[in-house]
Amino acid sequence: METTVAADRLPAAAAQAGASPRQRLSLDAVAGRVALLVLLVAAASVFQPAFATAENARTVLLAVSTVGVMALGMALVLLAGELDLSIGGVAVISGVVGGMLLPSGSVALVVAGVLATGVACGLVNGLLVTRLRVPSLIVTLGMLGVLRALANILSGGQAIYPEGSAGYLWFGRGAVLGIPVPVWVFSIAAAAAIVLTRHARFGRALYAVGGNATAAGLSGIRVDRVRLLVFVASGLAAALAGLLETARLAYIGPAGFTGIELSVIAVATLGGVSLAGGRGTIEGTLLAALIIGVVNNALNIAGVSSYVQQIVTAAVILLVVLPDSLQRKEREA
């Protein structure tokens, strides 16, 4: 009886015992990113007066919403110690399915089709990883190619223009209380992810699985279920981002979202999420999306070429991530 009770209490006890140093490190990382964001905003406002306007703030938030939503899903996958490279393909195939449903005239049906497609793709990824034990890198890389090919087959290689569906376009171009709908969606998704990882039992299980899956399994945590759920969440986030972006551009193309995977992973890692799993925060991911958005926007206003912007963004990521890595090694030594 004592052994059973101890086993039942192990997940919570292990989380509490191991969370303290990691949590302090995560909070320190978040504080550092807040300071960096404030510094960047102040510098951009001084050197580029056009940056410090309400309209430009709206532009920055709108620009980061799509990548930000995807990064939230990616952060959950990385926290579990896995990787999802299929998000670009999920966004594309979900958009194409939604485009095929546009003639029905039902916006609810279109949105449901888009999100259901994302969930289905995430479920397939998760099942392949958990049931067949195929590494997530291989599974999701293969799914990326398969989904892009399916998108081309279903659409006949042709783009779809949803100009006639005002309800669909509202998701990308509408506003509530003066704030763009994509910004609302990003904010709500971020709030939900924060609650899920910080205040729900699933969050404790997620960090435990990412930190040490074997120990988590021995302590009673259903490791495969956690992994399956994070892939489903990532698929849903990718589909939602695809909906927002195609509605904003009024363009659904089978060749969209090329290379988005690297940008999303960059945001997650800049936010402090470890590629090894078990360490990082959603708050950090949110701040990282804003940091990259501010940097790109300021460089756009200054007329800097896109190639130089890529170099600057990479430099910012390295400047933030490297000190964190060195500090983590010192604490673990």
C-alpha cells in the first residue's frame, strides 16, 4: 500500500523537487528578454520616430501573430523533447481544405475544416512517434513533404482567392475594439498556453517528460499521451496560423509558408525553450516573437535590405541564446 501511495505522489513530488532551479532560470531568462524588448523599443523610437506610433505598434503585432501562434505550438513540442518540422505543410494543407470548402458559403464549416485538418495532421504525427517509435525529426520531415504534395494535388497546383468571403477574410483583416483579429487570437492562444503549462497538471507532466521521459514514466506519467497531445496542439496552432495568414493575404496557395519552420524554431529558442526539452516558458516565446517583430519592423522603416535583416535577426538570437546557455552550464556544473 505504501508503495502505491508513493508512486501516486511521485509526479507532483518530482515536479516540485526539480522545478525550483529550472524555474528560477526560466524566470531570469524572461526578465532578460523583457529588458531586451524595452531596450529595442526605446532605441527604435529614438532613431526612427516613425516607429513610435500607435499604427506602427499595430503593424508589429499583426506581423508577429502568425509566426507567434505557430511558435506557441512548437514550444509545447520542444518542451516535451520532440520536434515538429511539418508545421508549414500543415498550414498549407489546412488552408487548401478550407479553400475547397469556401463554395459552401458557410464560414463556420470552412473554419471547422481548417482546424480539423490541423488536428488530424498533428494526430498522425503523434501516433507515428508514440506507436511506431519513429523519431519525430524523421516523422515530421516526411510529413512536411507529404502534406505539401497533397496540397498541390487537391488544389491542382492552383491558388485559391477567397475575396468573395467576407466572413473568412475577417479572420485576417477584421478588428475588435480597434485591435486586429490575428492579434486577439495570438493573445488568447498565448494566455491559454501559459495557463496550461503553469497552472495545469498537464504542464507539470510536460516538463517532466521533456526533462527525463524515463523517470516521468516510472513516476506514473503517461508519457505517450503527453507527446501525442503536444503534436495535436502543434497541428492545431499551425492550422490556425494558416487561417489567419491566408485570410489576411486573401490568398490560399499550395506553395505558401515555405521555410516557416526555421523562423518558428528560432522564435521558440530565442524565447528560452531548450531543444533538449524540459526547459523554457511560453512567456519567453511570446517575448521572443515581439523582439523579432520589433527588430524587423525597425529595420524595414530604416530601409535595410531583407538579407541584412536576416543577418541582424540571427545575431540577436545568438546574443540572447549564447549567454543563457553559458549561464545554464555554470549552474549545472
